[in-house]
Amino acid sequence: MADFPPFSRRPSLPPGGISLPWVAAAALAAILVAGLARGIYTVGTESVGVVQRFGRFVGTTGPGLHLKLPFGIDRVTILPVKRQLKMEFGFGSSGATNPDQVSQEGRRESDMVTGDLNAAHVEWVVQYEISDPEAYLFNMREPGPTLRDLAESVMREVVGDRTVDEVLTIGRQGIENDAIAKLTALVQDLRMGLRVQQVQLKNVHPPAPVQRSFDEVNRAQQEREQMINQANGEYNKVVPRASGEAAKEISAAEGYALKRVNEAEGDVARFRSLLEQYEKAPEVTRQRLYLETMADVIPRLGGKIILDADARQFLPLMNLRPPEPAPARAQP
């Protein structure tokens, strides 16, 4: 038999041709790279990062790129502290980024009862911001739903202290002011880490089943006010005019009475003066009165011709042409 060269033994390799130590090293490296990749996070310009290590608060980080301990050691919660957040009650806007902006329970939170036991559908908005990230995360288990419950409770209390007319018309500003004051006080007492900025009423109207009846009542009230205003307008137009005419007539009557009294007093004074002269010289006074009376009466009788009873053929002596008017004298 032919002699074959001796067979050299080499160490056996695992399937695939890679040793176990290399596999372990590669896996460890991959885990480290994945951990480092997950340890990098970014905070936006309007936010801060709240860092928890094993669940305990250790600090906050500002906007920018940051590192954290991987593998669940550090946990970072991003909070938009420089952005105005809002909650909507009774309605919901599309595209909301705040998870607490719209109610998730589907409750009829906008249906309320006023102080005079009337129903009203009140829609409003609460605008707020996160003022203390640590208190916001750790003082309340669910700060968003808690704020919604507080806002609803406060609004029901404020609306319940007013009549339906105040809620629908003139009392909106007062409701907003009272609601923001009460809600701010509650948030501060509970140390929720929030700052309430504004409470604003939106649509306020009666519930749908009574909307038509309420509109009819409002229409009747408006017609009533319109008729009252028209009546007041007519009153203000007629009464002052009548008062003016009455005052005018009264003034004319008073003037006429004063004139008649003065004329009567003048006649009395003149008669007394004549009486005194008559008592002193009756014949002379009588003759003077006669002449004065004739001088006043005769010019009123027009032209007169006095003839002798025996006169004949007097027509040629008469001037039958009317006298020409005398020329007007030039004014100096």
C-alpha cells in the first residue's frame, strides 16, 4: 500500500466559519451602539426635558442635543413650557397637538343649569402654560384631565350663580373674570405647576330642544322693546311740541292780559286827569273835549261840503277830481 502523508489536525470551526468570541463581541458592540443611539435626544426651542433616573427627578435640560444614560436608566419627558396650550369645552378643533385639548370621555360638559333653573349650552376655552415642569409631572398623576375637571367645575359654579339672560347677553365678561380668578386659585392651591392665562366664552345658546322656543321669546322681547322705543320716540316728538305751543299760548295770554291791564290803568289815569280839569273849569273842559272829539272823528268821514240852506247852483264850485297824493319828501 502506498504511504500517505500524515494528516494535520486543525481546530474545528463552528458553522459559518466565525468563532463564538467574535460573535459575543459583535453582539456586545451592537448593544452598546444601540444604547448610545437611544441615549441621544433633542429638546425643541419651546420645550424643556425633565430627566428622571430610575424614576427619580434629577434635573431639566434646555433646548438642543443631549445625552442620557441608556437601557432605561434615564428617562426624559419633553414638556412645551414656552408654548400656550388650550383646552376646549363643548367643541373640538381639528389638528389639535395637545392630547388634553379635547375631552376624551364624550361627556356633555357644556350643558349647564343657570341660577334661575334654565338650561344653557356653554362653549368655552381655557388657555394655560406649564410654569413648573417638576410640579406638573410629579404633584399630579394626570394634570391634564385634572385641569379639565377643575375648569368644568368652576364654570358650572359661575354659571349657576347667574340668570340665563346674563349668561347669554350682558354677563359674559363677568363670567370670564370670575372663572379665571377661581381656576387660578385652585391651580395654585394644588401646586399643579400651571399658569392659567385666559378663560374665554365662545358660543352660548340654549340647548337644541328648546332653541326654537327661546328664539321666539327673544323675538317677542325685541319686538316689545322696539314698540316701546317707537312709543317713546313719538312721545318725545309730540309732547315737547305741545308743551312749546302751550307755553307760547300762555305767554301770549299773559302778554295780552298785561297789555289790557296797562291800557285800562292808562284810561283810568286819563279819565281822572280829565275829571280834575272838568271840576276846575266845566265849560272850558267840555268845549275842549268836544273839539278834540270832532278833530278825531271828522277826518274819518272823508270830504264834506257845508252849504248854506239858500245856496243855488253849487256844482261849479265843487272840485270833482280826487286830490293827487302829495310827493314823498326826501329822507335826510
